Amino acid sequence: MADAKILPLAVVGLGFRVGDINVLDGATFDIAPGSRNIVLGPNGAGKSVMLRLLHGLLTPTSGRVGWSNPDALAVRRAQAMVFQRPVMLRRSARENVEFALHVAGVRNVRNAADLALDRAGLMRLADRPARLCSGGEQQRIALARAWALQPEVLFLDEPTASLDPAATNAIEEAVNAMHRAGTTIIMTTHDLGQARRLADRVLFLNHGRLVEDAPAVSFFAQPTSPDAAAFIRGELLW
Amino acid sequence: MQEISQSLSLAVALITSLDSTLLSIAGLSLRVSGIAVLAAALLALPFGAWLALARFPGRQGVIAVLNGMMGLPPVVVGLLVYLMLSRAGPLGPLGILFTPAAMMIAQALLIFPIIAALARQVIEDAWGEYREQLVSLNASRAQCMRALLWDMRFTLTTAVLAGFGRAIAEVGAVMIVGGNIDGVTRLMTTAIALETSKGDLPLALALGVVLITMVITINLAAQWVKSTAVKNHG
Ligand SMILES: Nc1ncnc2c1ncn2[C@@H]1O[C@H](COP(=O)(O)OP(=O)(O)O)[C@@H](O)[C@H]1O
Ligand SMILES: [Mg+2]
């Protein structure tokens, strides 16, 4: 983990506009160290775009992502991301983790990779070609790869959207384990159950707007916005 | 009809007896095209990967030209290399016109665009899939290029084999810059052309059989690389 912390994060008026469309419309919020933040919302709400803006994969058209560390490289290195569809290199699972460590400048990649795989319960997959693993296994390898980097902040974009319940459970357990080890979690989902299981805090997004930002307990018990209340009742939002 | 069947049986005899002329011509062909394809691949693969990731004004034009050059007429490449290497040309002092080296250069130039253009396409498609993950890992441009080249190694191998197939079957360029000198720059293709015109059909046919066998083998190898890669690596 980087010596100088990059949290807290101050997001101010964050927007992403494509043509006439506000994909994300001026979101303002903070991220405190150690929290599990769930970005919740229906499909097309702008969750993935927001995560990419925070992680620096997209450039905002307005507003700013303010990490509390001026060193751009330190900021980059303190983050990792797990994507909705895992991207595995055409190598073994272990070599996938080793590649990430090598790029991050770690010396003894073999040990660190084995440690990460072992921690994620994936040692039996270590020598398997990663692309031949099942979708759930690949996503767990992707998470182990992110974990190996010991990020201060971990982004996950609907990591279980296409997984069965067992694989979903394994991913959620690993996320919790990383959280217990001190990693701050920022994860999107459209799955209410998952949000209930994992969230300390919910950022509810709809039509590109940050509609509600509340501790998970109060969000689910007493949503303050009609949109969030409708979403919790399972009524589709359009 | 009689003449053809007679020539064919003589050709078979040449092959089965491992005729020394046949072997030396086939050997030289393999050596020239092998070195040409190695040199071309060494330059074309990194160039293709660079072009796949680079963004600069005029890039589409470069890609269009490169794609167009895949179909370069060998005689034109031969002519250009001839002009470069001829005594009055800029590389004349090297004195390598009508040597195997000249033929290697011509063939390398001929297949560089093939390997580079195919590599560019393959790497760019892969980049579309890998870009966000690699950027997320903070991989440098060079690290991205290397990772992509290695990840696409099986598809790229088939591109290199395609280049080799084109080089070894080509006649126009090597005829011009090699001169088809007996025992020095006579390759399978140029020998076939010459022997046929002389009416020595058995040697021409024997060389033709060897050449076709090589080309088919190359294609089988390419297919095998692709299918085992999918099976073993996904
Ligand atoms: N680069 C882009 N250009 C134009 N529209 C985009 C772009 N990225 C996303 N969108 C649109 O923005 C909306 C929100 O997308 P996304 O963030 O993927 O939603 P979510 O992840 O919440 O399902 C969608 O309607 C999508 O089509
Ligand atoms: Mg999404």
C-alpha cells in the first residue's frame, strides 16, 4: 500500500456529457477511508460511467475528482478496478496476477502472486490458462489480481452481474475480506440484495443524477426520495 | 500426354533419390525466405503493435497505405530493390545485387506490409478488449504493446506463416534482384520458370511438387497453431 494516502476523496460537481445527453449530471460526494460504498441504480443510470470517471478511465466534462494526494502516480497506484467482464490475459491465472504485480514494480512477483491466489482460495487454478476458467473463476482471479496490488481503493463495476449465486457469494466474501484488511470499496450494482448485504453507504443514481446519498441502514429503512423508494419496492424506474 | 507422364515419373525419381540440384535449390529457397520472414517479422510485429495503439493525425492514411501494400506486385518491389542496389543506386556500394542477400531484402520488403498490417488489425482488436484493464493496471505504452503481442502470439504466428508462404512462392522480385544464377541465386520459383522455358519438365515438376508441399505444410501448420491455441489457451 502506498505510503501517502489518497483518501479522503472529494468529488465535486462531477459530470459527463456526450452531445446533448448528461450521462452523469453534477455528482457531489465524499469518500471516507475504510467504507463500503455501493453505487446503486437501475441499468443505464450512469453507474459505470461514474466509476470510470473516479478511476480515471474517463475524463470528466465538468467537475472534479479530488484525491487528497497531489502525486498523480501515487493516486494511480493506490487504486485497482474489477470490471463487469473480467479481462484475462492469455496466460495462466498465476501469470495474470504476476503481470499486474510486475507492472506495479513489485520485485518478487511469484511470492506475491501465490499469496494473493491463496488468500482468494484459488491456488488450485494457479497453473490453469486463465481464459479457460469459468466466468466465476475468472472474476475471482480478477479480484485476486486487484487484491495482490494492495490498493487503498478498490473499484468494482457490477462484478457479479453475470455470475451464479455461488460465484457471487465467493466474490462478496472476497470483497468483505479486502474491506476488513483496510481497503475502501466503491462498487456498483443494480442488485438490491447485494447492496443490502455489502453497503455501509448507498449512493443512489438514476438518470445520471445522484438522487440519494445515505448510510445503508437509513437508505433502506427510510429512503428520502420517491425514486429510491420506488426502486426499493422493486418498481422499475424510467 | 506421354511426355507429361514420363516427366512426372522422372520428377518423382528426382525427389525420391534426393537429387542434389533439387535439394540445393530447395535449401536456398528455404534459407532466403526464412531469413526474409524473420527480419520482416522482427520489424513488422512491433511496428504493427505501435500503429495499433498510436493516435496521430494521418494515422488512417498510414493504415490504408499499409493495407494496400499487402498486395504489392513482386516485380515492382524487385524493380525498386534493383534500383537501390544497382551500381548507380544509393546502396550500390554494398555490392549485393545478384546475391541471396538481395533476394532476402526484396522478400522482406514484400512481406513486411503483410505481417505489419495483419498485426495492426489483430492488436487493435485486442486493444479494444484489454485497454481499460491495462490502463487500470497503469501499464506503460511499451508494456501494453508487449503484453498484447504476447497475448496474440498464436494469431500473429499465422500471420508470419502467411508471409512466409507468400515469400517462398514469389518469383518476380527474386528473378530481378537475384538474377537466377545457377548455384547462387536460383530458387525453386525461378528454376521452375527457367526449366519450363527450356523444356526440362522433370526438374520443374519436381520443384513444383516440393514447393506445393511446403506451401500446404505451412498452411497446415498455421491451422494447427490456431486450433491448439484455442484449445489450450482460450
Ligand atoms: N461514452 C459514452 N458515450 C455516450 N453515451 C454513453 C457513453 N457511456 C455511457 N453512455 C450512456 O450513458 C448511460 C449510462 O451508462 P452506464 O454508466 O453504463 O449505465 P449503468 O452502468 O448504470 O448501467 C447509458 O444510457 C449509456 O448508453
Ligand atoms: Mg454498468
